[in-house]
Amino acid sequence: MRFLVIFIFLISNTFANETPNIKNLIINKELKEYTNLTILDDQNNQLNLSDYKGNILLLNFWATWCAPCKEEMPSLDLLKSNKDLNNLKIFPVNVGQDNVKKAEKFFDDMNIKNLNLYFDENINLTKKFALRGIPTSILLNKNGKEFARVIGSLDFNEENFIEWLKLYN
């Protein structure tokens, strides 16, 4: 029995660390740790992301003027409702310095129903994560450490991505 447990552990870790064939996905060789990760909600309340430890976090950085952001936002909205990923918290973070009204209109125009709006005040997270462009999505593990990122747009409902993400859920 002990052999079976060790074997399953080794197999699951091997698959989790393998690089799946997913466009724009970069898996970190070493976990990256950050401190004081905060965002604002649409009511201007500050949220500390460390309050969400124990969950997988997907921080999606976007702007209303970004065409690839428009392309991927509906699939991100659908990902939020995926019952197989109940431990996943999604934070679409506007970094375009858009006001709440403009960002709400974007969500309305895109028919986004499952996601809430968040903002990167003074682009602090953009700097901490050294973002080079948008859209970019940062994935944080249950301990709040970055284990992967998606640079560029992605269909978040792609089966390979969902199956890979389930390994961390």
C-alpha cells in the first residue's frame, strides 16, 4: 500500500511539473514569492491577496483598449463558473487606468456575468510582477507563490489548460 501512495504522489508531481502543450503558458522552474499584494475592488476597497491563501489565484491583467484582452475575457468568465475548479479565485485586474464606469461598460459589452472588477492602483502589481504586456495572467498556488503565468491571450476553457489547472486545485 505504501508503494501505491508513493507511486501516485510521484506520478501526480511529475504531471504537475511537466510543461503541457498550452499556448503562452510559462511554468516557473522555481516558485516566486511576493509580499504585500493588494488590489482595489470596484468600490475602492483594498483587498490583500494573502487573505486568499489556501486557494489557487488567477490574476488576469487587462485593459479596455486591449484587443487580445477582449478576445480572452469571455473564456475567463466561463472559467469562473467551472465546478471542477472550485478552489480557483479569479481576479481580472484592470491596469489601463480606466475608471470604474468605463470598466463596467466593457464588462457589460462583453456580457461578463461571473467576474468582478478589480484595479491595480498606481500599477503597483504591474511593477511587482514585471509585466511586459497585456493580457498577462499570473497563477499563484495555495501558499500565494507564483507557479506559472500566461503571457498573451489564452482560451481559458481549452481542455488542456483546465486539466493542467486541476492538478493544482
